[in-house]
Amino acid sequence: MILKVINHKFHYEMENLCRVFYPYETIRVLHEGDEGEDSFAVITSLEECENGYKIKVSFSLDETKEEAECFENDYDDCEREMAVLLYNILCKVTGYTPQWGILTGVRPSKLMNTLMVANGDEEAVGYFNEKLLVSPDKTNLAFSVAKAEEKIMGLSDEKSFSLYVSIPFCPTRCNYCSFVSHSIAQAKKLLPDYVEKLCEEIRYTAEIANSLGLRLESVYWGGGTPTTLSAEQLDRVCKEIDENFDFSSCREYTIEAGRADTVTPKKLDVIKKYGITRISINPQTFNDDVLVSIGRRHTVEDVLDVYKTARSKGFDNINMDLIAGLTDDSYESFCNTVDKAISLNPENITLHTLALKRSSNIVTGGIDVESGEVANKMLVYAQEKFYENGYIPYYMYRQSRSLGNLENVGWCKPGYECLYNVFMMEECHTVLAVGAGAVIKLKEPFGRNIERIFNYKYPYEYISRFDELLQRKAKIKEFYNTLIANKP
């Protein structure tokens, strides 16, 4: 598919919108003067006229041809108007109406929050419905999440930060995954050196945070699968964090114990020993056939056993991740997964929509998945059941190439919101991150500026270039010292 861009800078948004309707198509962006022809093409153009701008969009695929145009006085609204034209044409030719309208951004609730602050609740909701063409159901969801996030965002101030710990190892790679994670079979020999360097980075990062007087709000271990570490390695890293960071202000501590085939009673004992308040036990599905299809080596019974063991050890804040649209998962099977998860009564259920990542086995292998319409039907069923059983939506984000441009939503029992998820997604404060693939986000207090410092992605590179990595962290002090120097 060719997307031709003539005399405007809106190609990123137009490309994303095309991808909502044609997720499997390779989209080639051509600008005016570029050579290239295709029977499957979208042409978008902007022409400056007297008192405004003429916007035109055309579509052609074999014998199907559509075009539309409009006039806009204000340049700042041209991108949105072009997106509306394109959206309406693509809805017509495909027969599919995406629930999020022309909104393709990662953080719908953050936009809702911004609009609520600027214009009030009613106008914010109206803008979603009328200007962005978001369905009433998704608009109400974004509004509910924005209201829940508002309270949590207020906990953060200019000295706040969260700590993210990256463990980029997994027992196997799931077929939908494109993260830089390494199977233990291939990377087990790296683990001792990785843990050693990680502990050194933790100490170094803590020294910086303490010297700047920053206040720790939350800790989150992600990956990969953190519980691929042995019990002894978990203990080593937990101890390093505990001894070097000031936990007197810490509100929440999470470790993802995501894969049932990595969790043992001994590892749970270590996690409990260090006062971790929240864990994730992530089945993704309660269908054994689907688990096999996506490349997991554990069973549904394994998940239930780990969950039961965690409860017996006193864990009273457990999250479970589910995914809508997995390989070989039917609507009926997914509904059974939702019902089973609710019956276990976890404090959190995070419902993801399958994302078709470029380097995942689903995409590279051409594996069939459900349509956006079916995925949305799954989400609607889950939403109804969650509300019925006392869960509320408290955070939201979207991934690139998710089925139907649909969302991921964190649901919880009231009072069990994952603070880190909101802090991270709404970019409330600085996140100091350690480990391979980790990204430090330095947030300007009372402003929008965010500076990023990237760790090396691959564990072997993280280990071999560790000294260079530590040198990058000098930017943390530079960032805060600049803020102090420029403070009125």
C-alpha cells in the first residue's frame, strides 16, 4: 500500500490511521516528487488558499475509488480534519468502524485529562465524541480512567521518583512478543554476570537519588520475567535494593511473577521477605490449547497452583494479565478465561489487546488471529463482567498495531490501583531504571519536558559495556542541577 503525502507534515498520523484498517499491509510513504505507483493507494494533500486550506484525501484499490475534501480556516486543525476525511473513507470501503475514531495515540486517558483541565469535563467528553469520533463507550471508559488517575497523579511532586528493575529473560518467547528478552536456555550463562552488574548499577543509581534528595514512591520489576532468576539471585537483587534505597516514603512495591513455570514457593518466600506488596501472576488465558499455541510451557493447572500458593503465603494484592485476541482463542474461550479470572478474585486484572508487533512470531510467521471486531466484542464482554464484579478501570494505554486499534486497561478492586502503572503511563515523575533495555525518564517538575537515558538493550552488551552505561547516568545529576539553577 502506498500513502502519498503532498504538501503537509501529517504523514505519521495518516500512516497510523491506515494501519488501523490494514494491520497486515506494508505501508510505503511517498512524498511529492517521489517515484512509485500502486493500485492500492491513499493520497493526502493540503493546499493553502485564500483565507485557509483545502484538504483532500483519495483512496483507490482495484476498481474501488473514493475521495473527499474540505476547507479549514485554522492550520492547527488541518491534521484532525484530514484524519476525519481519511477515517470516513476507510470506514466506508472496509465496512469497519474502529471504536477509537481517529485517535491513534498511546495515552487516550492522558489526552482526556489534559482536555478536562483545560476545558472542563463536559467539553472534554464532547471533543472525544464529536471531534475525534470516539464511540460513546470508549469515551466513557477514557473519562472513567482519567478520573481514577487524577487522584493518583496528585500523589507526585518535584522530588518524587519510581524505580524500574529490568530482568530481560524468559523461559520461552511467546509468539506475540517482540521485547528484547532472552530464553533461559540460550542465556542462562549470562545470568551470574548480569546479576552482578545489576547490583552494581542499583548501588550507583541509589547514590545519585540519595544525593539529590529524591523521594522513592514505587518500585516495579518487569521484563521479561523477573522470576526467571533463581531464589538466590532474587534475594541478592532484593537485598541490594533494600539496603541502598530509602523506603520510608515508598507506597508500593511490585514484582512480576508472570510465568507460572518460573515461580516456586522458595521464590515467593524471598519476595515476601523483602516486603513486596504486589505481585503479578499472568495466565494470559485459561485455555491449555491456547497456551500451547502462544508458546508457553505451563498449564492452566500450574497457574492455579501458583495462585493458591501465593495466597497461602499471605499475598493480598495480586494482578492477573489476560490478552484478548490470542492465537486459537475463540470468543467463547476468551469469555471462559474472563469468568475464571474473576472467580479467583484477584485484586487486579489487566486486560490487554493483542498487538501485532513486527518481529513477533505471529507477524513473521503469518499466523492467523481474530479481527478487530471480534477483539472488541471480547473487550465488551470483559468490561461488563468486571463492572458487575466490583472492578473499576484505573489506567489505560494502547500499543502500536493492536487489533482494531483497541486498548489495554488495568482493572482493580477499589483501593488496589497499581500506582506505578499510573505514574509511568501519565509521566507524573522521574523513573530511574536499571538493567538491560531499561529507559530512565527524567521528568521536569511542573512542566512537560522529559529527557531519556537508554541502557544497552541486550544483556551481553549491558555486561560488556557497563562502564559506559554508568557514565551516561551522570546526566541525571546534570538534569536536576540545571533545574535547581534555573529555579526562580
